[in-house]
Amino acid sequence: MPAGAYWRKTRRLTFGLLAVWVLVTFVLSGFAAELNSVDFLGFPLGFYMAAQGSLFIYLALIWYYNRRMRKVEEECGIDDE
Amino acid sequence: MLPSLTRLQRYYLLYTGGFLAFVGALAVLERHGMPPRWIGYSFLVFTILMYAAIGIMSRTSDVTEFYVAGRRVPAFFNGMATGADWMSAASFIGLAGTLYLSGYQGLAFVLGWTGGFVLVALLLAPYLRRFGEYTIPDFLSARYGGNLIRLVAVAATILASFVYVVAQIYGVGVITSRFVSLQFEIGVFVGLAGILVCSFLGGMRAVTWTQVAQYVILIFAYVTPVAILSWSVTGNPVPQLVYGQVLQEVRQREEQLFASPAEASARHLYRERADDYRRRINELPDSLHKERENLTAKINELKAGDAPMREIVGLERQRHDLPPDPQQARQRWETAMLAAAERAAPPVHHADAFPGDDAESRWKLRINFLALVFCLTVGTAALPHLLMRFYTTPTVRAARESVFWSLVFILLLYITAPAYAVFAKYEVFTHLVDIPIAKLPGWVAAWSKVGMIGIEDINRDGILQLAELTLNPDVIVLATPEIAGMPYVVSGLVAAGALAAALSTADGLLLTITSALSHDVYYRIMRPQSSTQLRLVISKSLLLVVAVLAATVAAQKPGTILAMVAWAFSIAGSAFFPALVLGIFWRRATRAGALAGMLVGVSLTLYYIFRVEFGSIPWLGLDGLHMAPWFGVQSIAAGVFGIAAGFVAIVTVSLLTRAPPQESERFVADLRHTPRREEP
């Protein structure tokens, strides 16, 4: 592993997931009124996203980050404590 | 590790079972005639004794145990403790009511308070844990160097945390006075005792393990009433799954109600009332004199004629209650005008996002929604009492995993709250609205008496219209068991849950303030050579002082304190977030830059809140500083400007000052596991 690979990978992962987060949190919510015309499981979609959907996406983002980071740390031989 | 983990899980399973058995026993006793008051007492005594027992079992005289629970808290349990730490009295009692009143717009809180955890996970928690000291000021001081930044961080910590802890203790006072009819002030000091039994003897260690216990109670208490409600309305006990249908029914009912002539007449009358107040305000001070003269004339006329005494006394009281001077009249009438205007406003469908008549008002709502979400997410990722919790895990990996578990446990409440609001609305629409006022259910009168529900038959048709009903947001959670006709034991459970939410948050906050004072100010700045024993004595004494101070403030029932909590997010966000994040992700950030960013950010946030919300400080002789909000952004989202200014200030000043010294470079390199760049 070249020096600095760990940080490069971490940074790329972090900013990638952050971009998804911004998209879900701000772009999607910004268009909630438009999304509301779509029906999803009996909910207006805009309402559903803010009440449940986005929350599950947040959880998935953190889960994915943890999984990737475990891999990255294994690859780079990093073991904190 | 594994055997102790299963042992812990076994303990908490046993504890949960014990609590459920206790609730079951009370339910049986209630059937056999146990009075509600005793049920309330049983919940209060039982839960506080539990917390005390855990507190005593986890007592400690070790500094690492006291500040960070010995860094031995497994990810799963740290997640639970963080959940309880995070969800305050406001989340438990207020959120569902806010969602009831503001529909989609209220979901900004749900999004913000959960979305912030993504920022915590990606940007902060792993790095804080890798750093591995005790407090947030520790981190900033180690990254940027020097004690000045530590002091600024301590001040910001106290600024953001103190009002928050006062609000929790205030919440305890409200809950105990309502459910076990203790006097408010006594309730506050019962709360104080409840907080101290957890934190005084065992610090973070005891707080962590009681928070886990409190989480169990609070989530169970939150979900139970709405699950029962869901069962009785839809036949499915999982409200989060089925409330879409109920939302549709609510919408149909809304269509009927919004179009009904009786509603329109009530709204029209409120509009007239609001206009009348506006006219009177515009004609001040003459309007006040005229009103007094009119009343006097009427009284004299009645006295001269042979009118009944009661009528005369009534008018005299009315005259007596008139505001004494034009300034107070203006204040009082403005409040009344706003209240009337609010009731006169055209109603909004629950699920409608950013409703408005024209593009501009829709745009304003959208901007405010997004700005609020931004402040709450960033504030979440900057509140010291939350970030502290990620110092307590054994490893960096466990810190990351515990953010995941935190969000799981927090999510359980936050996906229930919107369902809560929809079910409550359904109940109100079917059992309250369009019903003759004389035939309203009994709980309405009970809650009107304490001012939580207001009913005014403005169009005098004897029937309750939606516009004639005002609800305090807290009443939704507190009264749902009664609304749905559940036994009193459910109300007691809700009270115990609210108490757990308030106490657990207060514990975490109190400890944060204490460690900022004792660890950062006393040990790091004043007496670095003091013995660990002395440090603990100082910590515990300070804990006591801060707790008593907070309870004393709460006992005064400060009216604005609850509003101030909402600002804590903006304050914490603008103080800490830019400095923390750039400290990790931007090597070039310097001490001068960080200091500038923190000061500029907090100052701008406070300035904005002050000028938009107050505009005058009577005791400083400042007046007339009221300003129109920028881009129509409300003061609750003041952090939008503060946080942005913080980032800009750090970047600009850092680039203008010399690159940070080698220690800072090394610190960042260690956080990132990059090779240190040693200077030749």
C-alpha cells in the first residue's frame, strides 16, 4: 500500500457519500411539493421522503461507510488500538 | 469482550422484562381500583430508584471512568445511550405536537435531527475517537494549539448547553406537576435529585448506563400509545406502516372542513378581530383612552339604569384589565392580533409541502425549511454533549459503529412522531371538530383548565369549528392516552418516558458543562499539576453547583427558555462545526483562522437572532434595533449565516496567516494516518 492511500480512499468515500447526503437532504426536500403528486405506499412521496425515506437512506449511508472503512483499514493494515 | 457483552445484554434484557412486569402489575392494580395518583407516584418512584441503583453501582473515583466511562462502552450500548442523550424532552413531548400543527413543514426537525448523524459519522466521530482525549475543547486546543481557543470553545459549550439543560429540568417540572400533581418548584427539585443520582457518583460511566436504561423506558413509552391508537383505528399495531391510509382519510376530511361554510364564517370573524386590533394599535394612544372612556360611560349608564350588579362588575373588571399604558397596550394587542390572524389564516393540508398563494410565499417557506434543516443537521454534528459520547467507545471502529446504532435507536422515535401526529389529527377530526361544544369529551375540559387546549365559540353556533380550537403542541403526546380512552397506566407510562427523555439529556449536558469547567478550565488552564483526586473533587463540586444553578433558573419558569433551545443548534453549529471539520479536513487551517471563524460565526448568529427576534435590550437602553430578516429566514435558522460566515472566516484568515506549526501538521497526519512530513 503506498503511503497516504488510506487517507485518499477515506476522503474519496467521505465526499462521495456526502454528495449523496446533500442530494437527499437538500435537493430532494427542495422539490417536496412536486414529489407529493406521486403516490408511494399510500403516502404522497415528498411527505414520505421527509418522514421515513430519507431517514432510511441516512442509515444506509452510515452502514455503507462503516463497511467500506473496515475494508479500507484491512487493506491498509490500519488497526486503531 | 464477548462474555461481558452478553452479560450486559442479559442485564438489560432482565431490566426490560422487569419494567414490563412492573407496568403489567400496575395495569392489573388499576383494574382493581388503584387510584391514578398512586399510579403516577409508582412510576416516578420506581424509575428514579432504578436510575439511582444504576448510578450507585457505577460509582467511580477514576478520572477516565468519570469523563469517558473508561472507554469501554460497546458500540451497541453507546448507540442506545446516545439515543437517550440526544432525544430530549422537546423531542419526546413537543415533536409530535409540532408535526400536528405544522404538517410537512414540521418534518424539518425530523430530517435535521437524523440527517445530522451522517455528518457525525462521516466527518467527526472516527477522528474524535482516534484523538481520544476527553472534551471538544481538548480537540480544538490540540489541533490549533493554545489555551485561547480552548477558552472560546468552553464559552461556546456553556452557551449552547446551559439553556438546554435548564429546558430539560423545566420539562421535568412540567411532567411531575401534571402527572403526580407535585408543585412545579418541587417537581424541579425532584428532577434535580433524579439527575444527580446518576451523574454525581459515577460521572460519564453512570450516566451512560442509566441512559441505556432510560432509552428502554422512553422508546417503549413513546411507541405504546400510538400503537394502541393505530390498532384501534386501522387494526394494525404498527403505526409507521399504515398511517399512509389514515393520512388519506385525514385529507378527505380536510377537504370537507376547509370548504365548510361554518369554518369560513369562524375564520372571517377572526379576520375581523385581527383587523380590529390592528386599527386599535395604529390609533394608539387615542384608542386606549377612547376604550377606557367608552367602558366608563357604559358603566355609568348601567349604574344609572337598574342593571344587574354582575354585569357592572364584569365591565369594571374589563376596565381594570385594560393595559395601563400605550406601550403595554401595543404589546398585548399585537399578541392578540397575531393569535387572531393565525386562526383566520386559510388552513393547510397536512402533507402539503411549502403551501402558499403566490410563488413568493411558497419560495419563502421552501427557503426556511431548507435553512432550518441545514442548521439542525450541522447543529447536531456540533453539540458537545453528543460528540462527547464518541470518546467512550473502545476503538475507532466501535465509534463508527456506534453512530450507526445511535441512528437506529433515534430513528425508532423519529419515524413514529409523524405517525403520532397523523393519528392525533384523525382523532381530533373525528371526535372533536363539528361536535356540539356541550358534548365534547371530558378530557377537553380537563386540559382546557390547565391552558393546554383553547376553545372559543366565536360564531356562536354551539358547534366546535377547527378554527375555534387551539392546541398547545405538548398536549398531543401528553393527552393521547386519554384521547383514545386508554387506562391511566398508559398515561403514567408516557410520563415516565418523558421524564426519562428529560433526565437522560440533562445528565449528558450537565456532564459536558462540568467537564468543560473542571477539565478544560481548571485542570488544563489553571492547575495542570493538580492530582487526579483533586480533579475529581473539583468536578463533582462543580457538577453540584451547575445542577443547582440550572434548577434554580428552571424554577423561575423563564418563558423564553424553551424558544432558546431551538437556537442552541444554530449557536453550536456556528461555533464548532467549521473549526472541527476544517481542523480535520484542511491542513492549512490555522489557529488565528479557527479563532476568527468561531467568534465571527457565533457573533453573527447571536446578532441575527437578537435583531430579528428582540430588537431591544431595555437594561442597556438599546431600542429600535429590530430588523427585517434576510431572505425571510426566521431566527431559528440563524445558523445558516453564522455557519457560512464561520467557514469563510476560517479560510480567509488561515490563508492570510502563516501555515500552522509542525505540531498541528503532525496532529492532522496522525488523525488521517498519513505519514508525517518532517521538516529537514
